[in-house]
Amino acid sequence: MAFATLMNRRQLLKSGAATAAALMASGVIAQDVVDPVPFSFDILSDMAQAQAAAPFVAGSRPEGFLGALDYDDYRLIRFRADHARWADSAAAFHVHAFHTGWLFGEPVKLFELTHDADSLIAAPMVFSTADFEYLNDLADRVPADAQLPGVAGFRLNTPLNHPERFDELVSFLGASYFRALGRDSRYGLSARGLALNTAGPQPEEFPRFTRFYLERPTQGEDETTVYALLDSPSVSGAYRFVIRPGDTTEMDVTARLFFRADVAELGIAPLTSMFLFNGVNRAGFDDYRPRVHDSDGLRIVQQGGDVIWRPLNNPSRLAGSYFVENNPVSFALHQRERDFTKYLDAGAHYEMRPSLEVVPLGDWGAGHVRLVEIPTALEVEDNIVAYFIPAGKVAAGDTREFAYRLRWGDLPENDTADLAHVVETRAGAGGVSGVVNPENKRKFVIDFKGGLLSRLGPDAEVTPVVAVVGGDLVAVTLARVDDSDLWRVVLDVQSDSPLVELSAHVAGYDRKLTETWLYQWIRPHA
């Protein structure tokens, strides 16, 4: 099947038509739900389908003091930890809310799901100004104990790093953005529910989670489930997140999508990160730190066992790469470098930022993994996006379902695996040291470690396999680095083209010995 799961549209329309009117009448899709109502993922899917059959209604900022909160005000608002929901029970998760305001003006509705025999019951989670602390003179402008029309999002805390302390595990805040932590991680990259028309000729659309349903865990449960309703001008969706904290925190995600309009490019399981500089492009930054990034490479595991490693760029102009994939085993944005001395940032601790891997569950079929790289001069701006584009067109009235697992954490490479992996990419002026070389020549140095290659001696019969598109390979060498288990490939490439695509791996003994290194050299003045 060309798509991950193509739901039977006729069956869905038949069931959705029967339930939509009842859902509307019962208040399940109304702005304010007061009475508890039955809930299931199928009911939420019917809500999404009914929503997609109706015209899109954009959210709006509330009036009064909530609508007037700016950046300076927002920094003065704190959720009161002693007001955390579920903290009065033995549940392993506590709920903290984010206040509306500034960039997060449109309220989101939260509902608590509790068990009644074999079914779930949804009831609204109500928040008021009493749940938040307002600092300085902001406190004088906020009415006491005023019920809020919703919140901006929420976070879940759990004993992630210490059994006696509830640490932040996951947060959902802004559009369809969310992020999570593995043990001993610090927040870095984010995920999104969906990407629509990213960096293309059509305006990008940012779908928004408008309501969340949080299943209250019972005593002893070490996982929790969150459901979300998504909406935008082109699509409505029902999402389920089954969240399991740990050294590597896992989320099993199911997305059921119902399209109001044609979509030029559909991005599934989008990842968003930041790459400012490292040793390849550090010359353009006057900074004491040797590198600044939340992620340093895109990793794709293909059917058959081949692995692609594509180091990230901060290009001089908008750049994109498409990797043809048929049901990929996984794709991920990694932070491979874990040594503090390679970053030297004692505040940001980029060495502790998590990697994030997407593992498709079921057959996603043919498509592309797309990498988007956006120029930036600031580390506060996310400029890296990666997602899967399923083959085929997406038209109004279509439905799709995708399931995948997100893995957040260090995700270290396995040095005992068969394939060696890239530990460092360096670049600089090409040619021979000590003489003047042409400006259109560049040197690339790739270090490989692990696998069978690291167990071979320096006289092993191995060879570099290199391809250059858009330029000429002037020289290539391969050697084991003395007194180490690293193997180094050095390329000299010359080109007058604005864009050069590079590929390299090491082979020997009738097999590939490393993952495949890919790189995009964008010549800024060509």
C-alpha cells in the first residue's frame, strides 16, 4: 500500500455521519464542556472527521488582561507546583499547566480521562488565576480566582532522574509542538504533530492542537496516555500518545488525519532542531565556544541495513535534501557529540541535548525523508526540520493513518555493530598546506569509528568509495589514525558550481564497512 494506512473512507464517512450530530449535540465539540462524557480514541477520531466536514474556524485571543499579556508579562507568570493535578494521588505523573499570553494567546482545552469499568469518561480540567503566581506589578492587574478560558498547554512531571523528585518529562506548547526528555537530558529539539507545505512555494500551515485528553494513571502504572485533537485550514486530526519515561523516553504515536483541502506537501513525524555552527563553519562566528547546536546530523536506517549519516549545515541560503526511502526502518536527528569540552557552554550544556528517533510502526510505503536547513545567525532560532513525505497526492476528503514510535535520549551508537559510524566531520580550505590554493577547492575530513573497521589493522585491504556531483574529486586518502581506533577519509574537491553533493563510505572484503556519509557543499559566492 502506497500510504502508511489508507483508512476505508466509505466506512469512516458512514460511521462519522452517524456520530457527528450526536457529538455536536452532546457538547463534545462545543467550546465549553461541563458534564462528563464517554471517551475513546474512536470517538475522538469521529470528532476530528466531523470537524473536517465543517468550515475551519480560527482560534482567537481572549479579551481583557489575558489578551494583553506581552513578552515581559509572560516572563512573570509561574504555575504553582503545589496546584499540580494528580499530585494528591499515588499517580506517577503530575500535570502542570502553561498560562496563555504572548506567543500562546489562543486557549487550549484540557480534559481528564478516568476509568469507569471498561470505558473512559472525559471531564474538563478547570484552571483559574489561583493556579498561577504573578510576579511584581503584574499581580495587581490580574483578577483573583478568575476562571481561565483555557491554558496554553501543559507539561507532565515524573520521577525521571530521582525516585524522590518529580522532574519535567514532556511538554506540549504552541501549535502542534511538543518535546520530551530522556534520563539526564536537557531540552533541545522538538517534534510536531504535522508539517504542511514547509519551505515551499505555498505558505506553510501550522496545525494546532486545540484540546488534550489526559488519561489519569492508576497507582503502579509507569506509562501514561495523552490524546489530542488537531485542526487547521487544510486538515483535522486525532492523535494518541502513549508515553513511557526512561533512559530513553518512548512515545507511541498514532495520527488519524482528515483533509479539508488539497495539500501540496505532507510531512509526517516532523522534527525541529537548531544547528548554528561546529568545526565545519565556525569561521563565520566570533564565539568562544567551539560548537553550538541541538543536533549535529540526520541519521536514516534503510531497509536492508544500510545507514545514512548526513551532517547538518547552517547554509548561506535556504537548502533542502530529499532522500528516497521505501518504508524506512527509522530516521532521526542526533546529537552525537557528548563531550562537554567540545562545547564549553556551562549554561546551555548542549552535550546533554537529546537525540530523537522516529521508528515507523507498520508499512509507511514509498516516499522521501526531507531535510530542510534554514540560514540563521542566532542559536535561539530553530533552523532544521526533518520529516517523512509519503508518495502520492493528498486531496480534500482523503483520510490517512500513521503510527510511529518516538525515542528521546542520548541514543548512543553501538561500537560493536558491523558498520562503523561517523564521529566527526571537518572542512576547510582545500589543497596542500603552506601554499596558495584555489578558492574553489575545499577539503573534507571524515572520521569513522566502531564496527568491523575499528578492529582491522592499518594494512587492511580497505578502500574509500566516493562520489561527487557538481564538482571534481581532486584527491582522496584513507588511513587509520595512529594510536586510535579511528579511520580517516580525506577528500579534496574542486568546483565552480553553487551546489556540490558528496558521498563517501569505506568498503573492503566484499562488504560495506561504514555508514554512508553524505554532505551538501553550498558555495556561498558561486
